[in-house]
Amino acid sequence: MATLTTPSKTNPFPFAAIGIAAHTGKATLVFDDASTGPSLALNGSSITDEDEIVHALAKEGGLSGDSAKTQSYFALAKSLRTSTAHAEIVVALDSLDDFLAFRTFLVGHNITAADWIVWGALKGSIKILGLLKNNQHLHLLRWFSYLDNLKETQVALVELAAAKANKLRTNKTAAGFALGLQNAVDGQVVTRFPPEPSGYLHIGHTKAAILNQYFAKMYHGKLIVRFDDTNPTKERTEFEETILEDLRLLDIHGDVVTHTSDHFETLYELAIRLIKSGKAYADDTAQQQMRDERFAGVASVHRDDSVEDNLKRFTEMTAGTQEGLRWCLRAKISVDDANKALRDPVIYRCNILPHHRTGEKWKVYPTYDFACPIVDSIEGVTHALRTNEYRDRNPQYQWMIDALELRKVNIWDFSRLNFIYTLLSKRKLHEFVNRGLVRGWDDPRFPTVRGIRRRGMTVEALTQFMLSQGPSQAVVSLEWDSIWSLNKKIIDPIAPRHWAVLKNKSVLVTINGGPATAEVKSLPKHKKNAEIGEKKTVYTSSILVEQDDAQSFEDQEEVTLMDWGNAIIRSKTVDATGQVTSIEMDLNLEGDFRKTKKKITWLSQSTEAHPLAPVTLIDYDYLITKKKLEENDNLDDFITPITEFREEAIADANVADLRKGDIIQFERKGYYVYDGENHGVKEFILIPDGRAASIASKAANIAPVAETKQPANTPVAAGSTSKMYTIDPIYAEDIRTTGTKMYKMDSVYA
């Protein structure tokens, strides 16, 4: 594989080179501030010109595209990199914006070198980035944002930011966290994700799952999904099935699925070997006393018992006798090591409950700390990825392998993921389910994988966010804004646009000059992305607008009815309570929408031929009112009293074509995910967009109005399994265009 080396602080920075290197995967990216500029080591030669680097990597990755057209974009990129004239830059951006109005990429139907060279020129210019933020080049911005938010682009940019901040371990660091996997050999890396089948996966697990798959793919290796099933008290087959389902929802697919229980016989034999070698002993010290003695560095009275006595007691444990139930098996490592994890940890204990896979065959089970390093070694794991909460137990992990003379395994630490106002404790999550405070493990208020996916979180956002955390060792409670903001960037370019009006806040408007009978026009579902398809928009002389909009209208004010044209407010009827009950407008299609302050969404009044759809819009609050619960906190003191907020609304008829899991935008309201029908009414869940208002706790501002809240939730039936729906593609079936006599549509309205 080629190597692209560049300093992190060079100006101009070779964004195009690192972008295409990351996208094609044909070059390992190294940031080295001792280098004088970008340099690509390829097939024994060194290329230092950025344009030539991009050409070379494009050829390696099959992204060359049409040579004549591509070359013209290289010339344009060079001009943008060197030009300082404002007018000249604007002309170039205008040209690009016009060209991308009906095209996804610059050359052909896929990303090519032309896209990367132009993206790099824009990315490296502060002036151009400022112009793009003015939203005057919407098509160009859409194209730029797509390239900028690709997973591989984000990984490279995160590494660049870290290199600039001198946060990486050395000056030479390979992008994609390659430095983190010590002794990694391409084609030989084996990682593992070892969940315990005692609950559903939550967002805290996603980082480990995503990183394990990421490294396995990066090094063309293998990912093992292994169920750590060593505790019959908490584990069930149901959880194995749902965990595999959760992983599919994350687009994570293990190359093989194994169980720690597959190795019970081997683990048992190795435990006996430890006893015979004098490195393990049986102990019947009471649990609390053992805990106190370990803390104080006091040896157990049985620490120096004979091998024969220890084998005899382990045999009693194996049989699950009354005598055996009194004992456990401890590794003989240290009494008073400064690292308390090394103070003779328990490695086997009795449990007479049937195991969900092995039945009543075993009455003794290994602890995780004993089984994990052994099974890692046996199954060929080369790199064990663990959160740094296990760091004190890493020497214990190595001791087990050394004591049993097993193959070595590399350990790679990363920080545990925590979020504010979020419970990740399986015990507490079980309590919420069992008490009926949520409707199940896929409740959108839950931090489970299926809960956050049901609320509209995309796999792309989760993956990019977890990779951006990368090798960070800091243990902090994260805000939710970053991950939801990232999610918005991903869904915005592909979410079809629809309209909805709150049912109890709708105002009837009479349009003078409107059509005598209902007319239908086919319009884009997304004005910036024609590939999403078209929808039907109905025009009538009676329409509905929202009360808040109606309240804001001034007498004789000219407003824009989105997707139609301008209209002038002629009269407004207000009742005794100050609510607007009706409005009369004159249609003014000759008006200039650029001069109006208000762009209004609206719905034609429902007719038999074109019925509006009743919908429910749902928003949620955090389940707890405290940002971080402490160990001694009483959960009941911090449960949010009302966490579900429902509003009845009516939406355009096009929502009838949506499938469960589709993500849309109700314009001027927010992004929503379609959650299915409830008694014939379609329900939509609001997707947070990362802005402060969308992620702030609502607990302090709960309105005591019956219509705005949903009281106690329905408990899940005993023994029921919560199954996540299949996430279908975002694109609904195209709606055929019907003939219309309606007015010419200006498609500029946002």
C-alpha cells in the first residue's frame, strides 16, 4: 500500500490529497510535521505535487473519470487556490452551483478525482467557506457537504485536528487510528466484541462494536462476535437473538459467532492446571470479609492450603454439593499489590441454575476475568479492545495468559462512552421496563440501540461519531448535541419534505384568485436533491395555515405561500380570546418572494378526492432530571414525571406512501421518523437536530395542559420480546405527475 505523508500545519493544506487517500483506501495517511510538504510514496517513486498525487491515487482507486472534463476541474481548482479576487471567486462558485443543480457529482454518476480536487480547493479557502455559509450556493453546498461528511473524510479530518493539537502520541501517526493497534499485520488482525447476553445493546456498547469492526476491516482481518455467557442467573437465549438483531441495526456483521460456553471444558481443565501448579486455591471466606481482606491486603486463611485440599474442594464445587456451594476458586497472584485487581481475584464460582445453552451439565462457571483472556487466546484474537475502566485489570489479563503459557494477545484501551441525562446501567434500564415507565426496550426514550435507531439516529451518524472519539482516553459525560447535529447533516440531504399543520391550531384561509376546483401539481420532494423523487401538491381556493403564522400576519402584508407564490392579507377575523378564526388573502403571483419576510407552509383544505392525513407528532424528554446519577442516588428522586408529548396534526396526503422507519422533514417543524400507525393515525417521532432547544430537558417547563402530555406508559407484557422493525430505504415510490392548469412554480423557496 502507498503512503501519503504530509505536515499537519502546512499552508495551503493538501485537503484533496488526504480526501482521496481516505476515500480510496489506497494510501496510509501519515501526519509528520518534520516533512516539508505532501509526499506520496507509490511503487518505489515519490510524488510531491498535490495534483499529481490526486491523479495517481485516482488511478489506483479507479476514480479517474473522463480525462478531458477532469482536467478542466483541476485547472479550476488551481485557480480557486490562487485567486484572491472576490468577484472571480463568486463567478466560479456560481458556475459550479448551476452545474450541480441537476447533477450529483462533477463528472459522471460517481465520485471522481474531479470532485476531490475541487472539494480540496474549497476546503482550504476560508473565504470560500464563508461564502458557502451564506446559503447562496445551495447545490454546491449540498455537494460539498456530502463529500465533507463521508465517514472516511471525517476520520481523516479528525486525525488532522488531533495532529494539529499535538494530541497524538507521536509526530508520525497513521490516520484511522492505525497507530493504536500495536503489532498489527495486514490480513491477520482478529478482533472480538464480547457482549453478555443479559440485556439489550445500548449506545455505550456501540463504540466497542463499531471500533472492533472498523479495525477488522481496516486490516482485512476478522471480527468475532462472542457471547460471554458465564452467568446463568442473568442470561437468556432471547438476549442473544436481540443482540444479533441490534448489531444488524448497526450494520455490524461478525465473521463468526461464538460463545464462552463453547470452551467450558477447556476452561475447567485450565483451572485444574492452575490448582496443580499452586497458582489457584479454594476459599470459603464470606463475601464481605473477602472484600475487606483484599482491600486491606490481608491473606486468606486458605491461601496456603495444599493442592490436594484445593482439588478436593473444587470437586465439591463441580458437583454443586452443599459443601461445594460454600467455596469459590481464587487465582494466587498477590496479597497486597498496589493494584488491587491483582489481589487474588475469584476465577470460579458455583451456580446451580441451569445454563441456557449447556443445561444442568455445569455447576461451576468461570468469571469474566478468567475466561476472557483464555478464550481470546484460544480463538485467535490478536487485539482485545477494552474500555479503560478495565485498565487496572489488564495486568491480571496478562497474568492469566502467562500462568497458563498461552498465546499473547495485544490490549488496546479506549474511553468509555457516557452521555448526560442517560442511564446505561442494565439494572436501572430493566427497572424502567419492569415498572412500565417505558413501553419496551425499543422505546425512543431509551439509550438502547433499537431505541435510538427508532428515534431516527442513523448508522452513518453513529459510526462517524464513534470513530471521531477514536483513541481518546478521557472519561467524560458527553452532551447529545454533537451526535444529533452529525445525524442532521446526514439526513438533511435525503429527507423528503412534507407539510403538517397542528389540528387544534389550524386557521381557514380563503384565497381570492385561487383555482375554482382543486388542481394537482407534481413537485420535487426535495428541492436540492431531485433524485428523491416527486410528490403531489394540491391547490384549492381554501387552505389551512397555523395559528402562530396567522397571529403574525399584519393587515395588507404580503407573504409567500411556499411552492405557490405570494399573497396579500386582506382581512383577518379574531374571536374574543384573541385567536384568529379566518383569513382572506388575494393571490399575487406577480409578487417577488425575495421581498417578503414570511415564507409560510400551508395545506389545501381536505376534499374527498384529496384527503389530508391525520397524524400524531411525538416528542420526548430525558427519562431522568439529573445529568449524572451517582451510585448512592435514589432513582425515584430523579425520574422525569412526564417524558412523552403528543400533538395531533394533519399532513399532506403524500405521507400515505411512507414506510415504517422512513425519515422526513415536516418543513418549519423539524425532522421526523415515521413510526407506524396507531388506530389508523400515522405517528411521527421528532428527531433532535442538535440545537439547544431540541436537546434541552423539558422537565422544568412542563405545561399542565392535558393535550400536550401523555401520562403513564403501558407496561410491556410479561415475557414479551421487543422486536425492532426493519429500516427500509428512505426513498418512497415515485408519484406520477398529473396534468394541471396551475401556475408556474418557482422552485427557489426553501
